[in-house]
Amino acid sequence: MDEQQEIEPLGPTTASETGRSLSNGIALYLHIPFCETKCPYCDFNTYAGINHLIPSYIEALSNELRTWASTLRHPRVNSVFLGGGTPSMLSPKQMNDLFTLIRAEFAVQKDAEISAEVNPDDVTLERMTGFVEAGLNRISIGVQSFDDTELQLLGRRHSVAQALKAFEAVQRAGITNVSMDLMYGLPHQSLESWKRNIEGIITAAPQHISAYALTLEPDTPMAQQVSKHIIPDQDPDLAADMYEWATGALAKAGYRNYEISNWAQPGRESKHNITYWHNLPYLGVGPGAHSFLGGYRFANGKSPVTYMAKVNAWGEPPPNLETLLRENPGYVQDIEPMDAQTEMADSLIMGLRLAEGMRNRDFCARYGVNLHEVYGDAIKETISLGLLKSNGMWPEATIQLTERGKLLANEAFVRFLGD
């Protein structure tokens, strides 16, 4: 903490016991902010041209992990996810050093899902074998498209052939749980080209598929190209047609649409992301990483250089979470005490993203009230709009998004938010 920085008292949290307790374990996220190049659509906290900082960054990340492990009394970890950025830029030794530390400092469960995002052009059999030896058991490949022209538009460095070669190397290394990412709603993308994308990924047959509509964030190069009419704007109706076609084709191929943007073969759902969608505790380390722990939401500052300086200056680990957040010896920002109303809304909105929806019994067990007591009018309105459906008799009922609701999810979600 800077000497001149005034310590602000933490506000009270009225989060549920489920939201505060770490007794059932946490999900652990590690942010790796390095990229060879920055894609023109990317708005994530990632940086190109600073790869020389990776060794120093791993040291700082290790310091943050040790501090959190001590402060949280070496909690149980149910899943680990390395995202970015480009985790596949780490060497096998760096990956092994990280996971040796994580296993020494946290109670990582034997059946923990341990995932990392990789770019196809970084993947070699040697690197993936090293990652497996470090402990990874799930890989998410950022394919994004099975069309080379679309890959060039997206600023990706790999080709379709390289993506398929990377998938083969991952499998040869012994990874049997592989996810692939696709993007739709791209400028110039037709429904026919999207169908070829889906047919390509079905032929490849990964165990898990994520498909995301391109979101043009302000100030990204691609958004500026659209605003200058260099490339065409997106067509939301066409994007909806793409989503519906993908959902049908993937279902026929044996993939279950278990979350709005995710499909999986039976038993291959992302355990790590389900923690987020169930609004359960998670710890994020690295610049820009978010956490929900002990009834508080908070995030690290975004600058990797400032992050390394502050984290490496930490002294003895604080004795508890509240002291760490209050005295903030590291780089924590945006601390928000969770109140019951916000937590209930978050749990409902994220739960509705899942095909299973929200069971009234589960909601009541966590918060002590029925869904209808809190959201009765909003539920009725959303059902009348065809965005939501209710299955079963209350109080045993479950509410779920309809197929129309999946396409217009934000229209449904906004009705469950407070003023």
C-alpha cells in the first residue's frame, strides 16, 4: 500500500452463508496477460510487446498465490483455469513451477478440473506434454473460425490447418477433455459460412464447444473500422439465425446446450465456469482478475507493471480476508461488499444462463425466501413476454429461459435487477 493512501473502512456484507463460506472450496483463476499480437476485436486486459516480463510476472503471480493461500488458510480448490491473454506462451517449466506452488499452498482436489487456454500457433507436442506433466487435464483451444478468410479478419495468427494440427497435438499429449471456441456474427460472415464452421467443429469432435457472438467494444480497432464503414456493421437478426442453426446442428451431433453459449458432450461441461454460473466463491489472481470471496467482490488493478511492483512489495500475509482488503498491501481495487439483494439477483441471472435454470428449492435454501416472494412480478412479466417458462408446481417449480429467451437473454435479465 502506498504510504499516502488513506485506508477506507470496509462496508458490511450481507451475503448469504453460501456466498461467504469457503468450506466447500473455491475456483481459482490465473490471468496471463501476454499476447504476441492483440486481435482487433479484443477488449480484454492483454498486452503485446511485453513478453520479456514473463519471468518476473511468474514470480509476482507466485507471491500473490502464496499470500492468498496463507490468508485464506490454504483453502480447498475444486478447479483451476488459466486464461488471458495467452497462457500457452508459458514454457512447460514455468507451468510446472506454478502448479507445484499451487499444490503446495492450496488443497487442490484429486479430481480438480485444471484448464488452460491455448492459441493454436503456440501448440507443440512437446509443450502440451509438458503441460500435462504439470497437471493440466483440460485444454481450451481458441480456434474462433474454420474459415481462413474469417481468421484473417479477426487478426488471428493461425490457419484452419494449424488449428487442427494443434488439436491433434493436444490429444497426442494425453488430453481427453478439449474445448474449442468459435465466434459468429462477424462482418462479412454469411449463414452458409457459419454452417461450414459448425460442420467443421462437429467433424473435429472436441468434447466441449463455446460459441460467442462477436461484441464490438468501443475503442477497439474493429469497432473503429465499422464506424468508418471500412467493414460492414453486424446484423443481429442474422446472428440469431446462426445461433439457432448451431443449436440444432450441435444437438443432433450429441452436444447439449447446457449454458447459453456452451455445448458439451455428456459429462464434459466446464466445472470451473459452472462455479461462476452458480455464483459460488472464486479467487482471481493477476492484473485485472476478479474475485468473489467472503461476501466481497473485488478486482486487481489492470497494469501488469504496477501489479508486479505492488505484489512483490508485500510483507507478511494478512491474517484474514477483511484485513487484506482493508489494508490492501497489493493491488486490489473496486471492493464491493455484497448485499443480499445483489447476490440474489446475480444468482438468478447467472443461474438462468444454464439449461437447468433456477430451482425454487435451491434459491430458498440459499436465501431463505421463495423466488415468487422476491421476483413474482418480474417472473410473471418475463413469462408473458415469452422469455421465461416455469416447470412444475410451486414451491417445487423451476424457471428457465425459453429458446426465445436465450436469444434475448438481456431483455429477461434486466427485469430482475433493482433500481
